[in-house]
Amino acid sequence: MHPRSRALGAAAAVVTTTAWGGQFVVGKQAFAHLDPVWLTALRYGLASLIFLALLGLVEGRRAFRPDRAWPRVAVLGSVGFAGFNLLAYVGLTRTTPQAAALIVSTMPLITAFVLWARSHVRPRAATWWSSGVALLGVGLVLTDGHLSGLGHGGWGDLLTFLGAACWVVYTTGAASVPDWSALRYTAVSSAAGSVVIFGVAGVCTGAGWLSVPTPGDVAAAWWQLAYVTLIAAVVAVLCWNAAMRTLGAQDGVLFINLVPLTTFAIEACLGRLPHPVQLVGVAVTITALVGNNVLTRRTDIVSKTRPVRRASRTDIGTTEPVLDSGR
């Protein structure tokens, strides 16, 4: 892969994770006026319309022609957009933004297991250790070094973790439609997910568990809704899917570790300054991400330049390899 393409993919991933880091703080503030289910419905109802409009402008009518991949993409969109956002936002009502962000950062480990299950190919050693080290650093940041304080969110933590798993399934599923652009995959999958989200909201409202938000409720949370829709949904998801196409899911998803760092930075701006051990955690996480990126590129370069081994002269008393001369 061209270094410039990889750099653009990494930049897109950073844009996404920065936007998502802010959504946990902003989204929780919106719960004072909008319940998480209707907030999610409004958010992706608007976002999917924007995605579809962009798809029509960029790729034209041919992008809307159904093919065999549409049912698969619809299922993946339902799992990703409905599963992740509903579970994560409902979970956020029972846990803190920092804890939710930390749980989301387990996506690299979840991705490794999902890809292992699908392809039966073990992840590279660099992916395993970099994920573990990055998670350790994030844990130091969010707990101020007291790792025993993790997991106190109960159901909120569990729902957020299940939501993260749903997003991993959606992200890795993009590889099943390699002939689709990132924009088409995003638009069609988000539209399918929005239908499911509105269906859940309608059922819950009909059962009396929720109430439809009034125009006053929406107006009171307008800027939070604008952020989670335009920045954390439209911009972030487009950048995310583009980054996954460029970097690959197993490597690109490592950038998710920047989400809790962003959340923590926002909290610091609100007056909660970091302690020394938390700064150490920031350094550990960034080092793990950079280290994995460097090792991945070196491995790719070596594998492309290494000559093909044809045979070995072990029959005549030497282990000197005979390289393929190209004939």
C-alpha cells in the first residue's frame, strides 16, 4: 500500500475517534431532554438522509440499484447502527462517559477474535501486544492507576460492551462487499439501521415505556443533537469506513483507543486536570498505536521484498538456499 494512502487512512481514523470521544460527553448531556432511544432514532434518521443524498450526488442512480449484496448490507447495518448505538446509549445512562469510552476501546481485541473466527488465521503478534498495551494505558488514564475500579458500571458496562461487539461485526463485514465504495456501504447500511432504530422506538413508545419527544425537547437539545448527528455520525462514520477500507479492520480499529483519550481531554477542559499516572497512560496508549503501525508497515515491506524460496541444497551437505531466478 502506498504510504500516502496509509497516512490518509490513519488521519481519517483519528478524525472519527476524536469525534466519537466527544459524543459520550455530549450525548449524556442530551439525556436531560431526550431519552437515548429517541435520540438515537433522530440522530441516524437525519444522518441516513444525508448519507443517501451524498450517495446520489457522488455516484448517481446506479448506486441505488439493488444487487445480491443488499440483504447482507441491510443486516450488517441493523447490527452496526441499531445494535451499537442503542446498546451504547442506553448503557451510557447507567455508566460514566469515561467508562463507556474505555469499553469501546476494547474493539481491537474483539476484532481480532471475530477475524480469527471468520478466517481461522491467528492475528499477528504485534496486534495482540499492541492492543493489550494500549488498553493498559487507557485503563491508567481513566482510573488514575487504580485498575480495580473498573467494571463498577454493572448493566451499563455490559450493554456498552455488547454494542462495541456489534460495531466490530459491522466494520469487519464491509470486506464482504469489496466492490462497494465506502460511501455506498455507509449510506445503505445506515438507512437499514435507521429503520430498525425507529421500529424499536415505535414499539417502546406504543408499549408506554417511552414518549415521543416534543419540539421543545428537541429544541432544548439542539446543539447536542447537531453534534452527534453531523460530527459524530455523518463525518465520523464516513471517515471510519474509508479508514477501514484503507488500513484494514484489524489494524484500523486500533485507533479506537483514542476515543477514551479524547473523552478524558474534554473532561480535563471542564476542570478535571490529569494526574501524573494518567499522563503516563496517554503516553503508553499512543506508543502502542504508533508501534503497531510501524511494525505492520515493516512486516508488509519485508514480505513484499523477500525472495521466493525454491529449494534447499540439503542433499549435498549445505543449507544454502537456492532462490528462484524467475524462470
